[in-house]
Amino acid sequence: MAIKDKNGIHGRIGEFVYQVQKGQQTKRAMPKRYNDKMSDEQLSQRDKMKAVQELYRKLKPAVKGCFEHSREGQRDCDSFMSLNLLKMNTVSGGSLPTLNYRIVDDRIECDMIAEDWKKKDILRFICLTGENVEFEDIVIETPESTTIVREAKAGGQYAFVHLRDSRKGRLVSSQRLVPG
């Protein structure tokens, strides 16, 4: 059903869809046939997309600004979707060295190598438990070789991400969630 207002017509009449784009009235034809084969591959891809969207919904505040190679104008959501369709549970993507971290008993340990860090770099700790995400940014004042330790909750997933702001933009390490 189409609606006419002061800006023009918007909606569907028969096989045409009307809308106003940038102040101009536009009309598009509906496709004659829609071919949805519902093949196993399509269903699998749709399930994968749904799972990635659900993961992004949970992680959205924690992964903001964690994608170095985003094209101009590309949203974090788009970068997250692209990386996670290839490899699920990816929380960041970039050129800084990948951090090594491990679960030991009831804690998660991240090894910092002084040569990989600069003053004012950020170490982001991400903890996903069920539907809740918590994250903490630790500003590195003096780079040194040490081990950062955080509590690991039962059933949680964790990641440490190295962030560095530079004149060319934000640099990031490529990291994935690990189960606790």
C-alpha cells in the first residue's frame, strides 16, 4: 500500500515501489520472480549469518574500534560480520602482533612482550558470559615484559586486544574469543 504525503508517494502499488531519496521521487519495479532455492548451502549460510549477528549484538560495545582494515565509511558491524563469517569468534582484526593468552585454573593470563608495546597503548580485556559482555581498557604507561592476569568466570569466553592510536588511525591486534 502506498502513502502520499507532502514529500511524494512512498510504498508499493502493484509491481512498483515508490520512495523519496535525497529529495527526489523514485520508482523501482519489483522482480518478476524471486528464486529462493532453500538449498543446504543457503540454509547453512543463513544460520551462520544469524549466529554472527547474535554474537555482534552481544559484543557490540566491546568491539567498537577494533577493526583496523575497515574501508572508509564501513561500520564496525560490517567488519565484524566479514571476519566472523570466515572465522567465528573473531573480536578484532589488524596488523599488531597477536597476543598470546591462556586459561589457567580460574584465571586468564596474557603475556606482554615489552618490544611490542608503546607508551599509551591500550590492552582491552573482553569477558563474554551468556548475554553479558564486560570489557576493561588498561592504558600501558610503561611497556614492560609481564603477565596480565584476570579472573575467568565459569562458562565465559575471553579475549585480550592490543589497541594503538597513531597518526594513520587505530592499529589493532587480531584476536579471537577463547572459552574459559
